[in-house]
Amino acid sequence: MATATLKVTGMSCHHCVEAVTHALKSTAGVRDASVDLQGARATVEYDESKTDPRALAGAVTDEGYTAEEIV
């Protein structure tokens, strides 16, 4: 398992957190995802053989937010 931290912009409420969390957890290979509204970050534990940080950021973008991996 690997862990990625994403900077997520555009979140303003608890509903946003739920939407981003659901998008990440629905991505194949994701074991767990935690989203922090105040910190504008998402921490994702995932299987490297099934997904990668680019796909995770894409899932968040598909929900209408902006995301990029923090390296």
C-alpha cells in the first residue's frame, strides 16, 4: 500500500468533504481516504498496482474540485 496527499481546492463545506471522500473511496484500489476541509488536503491509502496519484486527483476533479499531489 502507498499513501498520497492531495491539495484540494474549492471545498467550502461538509458536503464538499463528503463528495471528495466518496469520489476517492470509489476509485478502484483505494483502501481509505481522509479529507480535511480546513487544511484543504486529502490523504489516501491505495494499492499502487490499481491506481496512482494522478487518477486520484482526476477523481476529485471529476467532482468539480481541483486537486494535485503534494510531493
